Amino acid sequence: GGVGAGGTESILDVSADLWSFDTGVLAWQAIIQKSLWPSSRRCVGWSAFKKELLLWGGSGIAIEANGASRYNFLNDFWRFNRQSSSWELLRGSEDHRITPNINDGVFPFPRYTPVFQAVGDELFLFGGYTEDRLGKRKLNDAWICSDGKWQQVPFSGRQGYLCDAAWPGLRYGCMSAADSRNVYICGGFSDEGDHIDLWKFDMTVRRWELLSPDMTTQDLPSPRYCSAFALHGRRLYLFGGRSRQHPKLNFNDLWFFDLDARKWSMISGSHTPHEYDAAADFPGYHAKSSSAVVEDCWYILGGEGLHGHVSDFWRFDFVQQAWQLIQAARGDDPKFW
């Protein structure tokens, strides 16, 4: 899925296509759509889990009685079997306009840009944005799915972004990664602005720990949302993103956070030119990219570029600490601004 596949800037221009990329031969393959298939949407929860793929929620399209289209928020839950190339619907979506309802506490309510991570035999969901009967809201609720049953983690301690906080403050568009025990979340945007605080949620003891508070200093990445984020070894990597508070403030810098030293270090700062064609030696500004780690490489595809949606495809080698352009942007990438 995603937004902009039809070449427009409309949030109703969403897709439901599914592709696989072979990292050995560096080739894409489209998955043929079948009768049972998730509806078009953007900003979903998406994770690999026990050799299958899970999709949760996002924002899609609803058709009114008069035929008019509007965007909506979803909390349907899907599982994709890679061997049969087929989807299974685990739970349908509720109407976001009437949630949270009497089932609150039983299943996460609709939203987009949630943190959605698989950790061992469990799933973790946190935060995001929704528009429901309570209004337009950034979220910071946390949920765990164990043995197929969802349960909300009770709020505890002061909520916020600074050193005195024991629970992450409201946000959407935050970055996340996970290992075999912990989920890590970073930054995002709230009504207070952009953030760069970094947290760890321990799935064993069900508790948050603040690893790095929200600050604006030269020793930390600038506050931002919708960066690419990954874990490799004992380092968390952050690339690009943008400011939601200052829309013209875009990034293509690369940082890592050492989990043992608990310190941010910059590998390369934001720099120009922002190029997306075959002449590019390094990635230009990207936000809202798709990304995945395969062994010692980090793959980053498209997202939002300097002038619109982009389709260039990059690989970062964690060992060599070097970028490689796999696929230049298509010639028909739209320019909107």
C-alpha cells in the first residue's frame, strides 16, 4: 500500500499493491491480488511475525451513501501467508467515528502511523493518530497481543518527553525498532512540536525506560518525525525524516545510538544536492520511507522527497558504513511542491 501511487498528492490516492524484493538478485516481483485482500490504505502497522506478514490498521477510503469519498481510520488485522500468497482476515475494522466504544480495552481502536512490532511470540502496538468521537487525537496508549489476545498496558507514571517522564508523551509518526525483548521508539510529532526522545519498552517486565530525553543540541539529531529507523547489533540507526513543525526543514543525515554507551553519534550530516536519479552518490532528503534490515544491510525505499513522492531505492551496508543506489527514481515520480 501507501499514498501517492496514482501520481497525486491527495490523501485519497492510496493503494493496495504488494511487492516482494529479492535481495540476492536485486529484483522486484508483484504479488497477484486475490479475492480476499486488504483495502487500499496508507501509514499501516506492518511487521514480520513467525515467517508470515501482519498488517494492522492505517488510513483508507470510505464511500458515503451519496457516493462521495472520505478518508477513514482502520483497525482491521490481517495475516499474509508467503507460501500461498494469500491474506487471512483476523479481525475486521470498526467505524472510527464511534470508537472508542464499549469494547475499549479489548482491542486497539483505529489509527494510522502506529508503532507495530513483533517481539518473540508477542506483538506490541503504541501511539499514532486518529479522528474519532473524542476528536482529532495524537495517542500514546500501548497494547500487547499474546496468544492471539490483545490487552492494553495500564498507564503508569508521568507522561512526557523530558527526564522526569516515565511514559512517552502523545505522538504520531514516531520511529521504532525491536529486538528479541525490547521495543525502541524515537521522536515523532505532538501538539507540543517535534521530538527526538528515545525510549525502550521491556516486554518482559512491561515497563518503559527513557534512554535519551527530548533536547535540541548539536550532540543529538534534530527533533523530527517519519525518519527511517533500524536496529543492527547494539546500535539504533536513524536516517532522514522531516520537521512537522517547520515543513521546509528536511533531513538526510545519518546517526546511530549506541545502546551500551547510551549516546548518539553522527555518521554524516544533512547535505545537498538532494538528488534521486542515477547521478546520486548518496540519498537526498527522504521521509516516510519503507525500510527493512536484511542481515548486514538496510534497505530504504522512496517516501517523500524534496519535491514530491519518490521511488529511489537504497541499501546501507552496516559493516562498510556505505550507501549503494540500487534503483534510481522513476521518470514519472510526481512533483507537487
